[in-house]
Amino acid sequence: MTVLEIKLIPDPVLRKKAESVKVVTNDIISVLNDMAETMYDAPGIGLAANQVGILKRLVVMDCSTDDEDPNLIKMINPEIIFSSTEISELEEGCLSIPEHKSIVKRPSNIKVRFLNIQGSEEIIDAEGLLSACIQHEIDHLNGVLFVDHISRLKRDIIFRKVKKQIRENEK
Ligand SMILES: [Zn+2]
């Protein structure tokens, strides 16, 4: 397994729509394994393929807490098939927007359908952190970032700060 390079804003690949996976091949499984390794190495609780420059509909996540066993979930072509009208607010961050967090409002409960690595369909009901994490990662596959859900003012501040960080890192 390989730790892949995580793309940071304003990399254009983060704004592209990823393509559906037609067949679950060994190459796809190998990409998912590398993504999981990259996520744990960062460390983060979720990673979408766009974030490592691959435009395929693949996400990995592990929203377990420190006192729980690891719970690695790999999803191929995930699709939200139900969203509650009830809304929750949670603080989110993103490996592609380092060091910035913001409260994001999203549907509290969702149902997600995806293919597992065996190529069979699974449906998961999610709430709380897992629900927010799944929605955040599926957003990535559509070129959407968590900062798109906050006010333009807050977003502009974050983008300006990140640009400044990048400039300083290049010095
Ligand atoms: Zn993210």
C-alpha cells in the first residue's frame, strides 16, 4: 500500500466531478487500499478519490472514536437515496483545506447505497458524525467542498488564509 499525495485547494481536481466505476477491478481495490492508508497517515476520518487526483467515485472513511475499534468503510459509487428534513450542525474540516474548520448544516439522517469491494450493493443508514462524513465525501465526488455550505464571507476568509499559507510554504 502507498501513501498518496493529498491535493490541496485551489487544485482544480477538487472542483471536478468524478466518474462512476463500471467494474470493480483489482486496480480499483488497490486504489481504495492506498486511499485508506493515506487517510490514516494524514490522519483524517474520510477521503474521496478527487483528493488524491483520481476522478473515480471512490471514498474511504473511518468515523470510529479513539475508544472504539477501527471501522474502515470503502464505498464505490456511493449515492444518497434518503435525506432527513431534520438538520444537524457539526464542525467539519478537510484534508484538502488544512487547519480550517467550520460549522456545517446538513440533513441529520441519511441512507446511502454503494458497491462494496466484492461488487455487491450495500445500504447503510447513518446519523451523527458518520452521516456528515458520508455527505462530505460524496460532495467531493461532485466537486463540492464543505466551505461551499458556509457563508461566502467565511469561505473567502478561509481561501485567503490558505493562499497565504501556500505562499509562505513556497518561500
Ligand atoms: Zn474533505
